[in-house]
Amino acid sequence: MEWQPHITVATVIEDDGRFLFVEEFKAGRMVLNQPAGHLEANESLREAALRETLEETGWEVELTGLLGIYLYTAPSNGVTYQRVCFSARPVRHDPERELDSDISGITWLTRDELAAQQPERWRSELVLRCVDDYLAGVNGPLELVRD
């Protein structure tokens, strides 16, 4: 079988020291993650990040930078994911919007509130790592992302 990485996008959305997370049921447990998902055909990375954020949270956001490109191999299934993570600011929320079926809710947490959770509560270690990178000032210009 040919090795094939999965390309995903994620957004770290900060508002007054709190970060937007989704709560989703994966592998038999409720976990926290940034709004994130797979790149679809004929879609740019930026478009995917905006779409996934809206579909999973009901929030329209403005991308503000490229936080990083991460490689992660899930221990549960051995699949390697390439995560292109953006930083963003919230613009408008539609509380009536129906969220993706695998999302049970959204929550705003500080970095310390996230870190106080058991790591099993995170979708992967990238959840805290991306917040820490954001808080450390890692932020490349969006022009680095070529579509």
C-alpha cells in the first residue's frame, strides 16, 4: 500500500486571551480540537480553513497569519497528517447555524484552562502545541501560502 499523507487545515482563533475549540466525539471519547478538517478538491488552503471554521463553529473569521505546518502520525491508526495551521481573529458568529454532525459544541478556553485538561481530552498533542506556538509569537505572513 502506498504511503499517503492527509492534508488538513486548522485555525487558532484568539479573542481576549481565550481560544476557540470544538468538542467532538472521536474514537469513543469527547475531545477538544481547534476547528480543523481535510482539504477538499479544488479548494485552496485558506478557503479550507475558513470553510472548516464556519462549518464546525458557526464563526466567520479573518485569517491573520500562518502559524505553522505540522506533521503528525496518529498512534491510533498510523495515518500521517500534514496540518497547515493558521491564526485568525473572530469576525461574526451565527449561533443558529447548524454545526457539522460530529461536533457536539464549541467552547472558549484560556491556554491554562486547556493545559489543565488531561491530554487524553485533546484530539492530539497538536492542540496545545499550536496554542503555545501562537502565544510564543510564531506567525508567518499569509503570503507564504501559495495556492
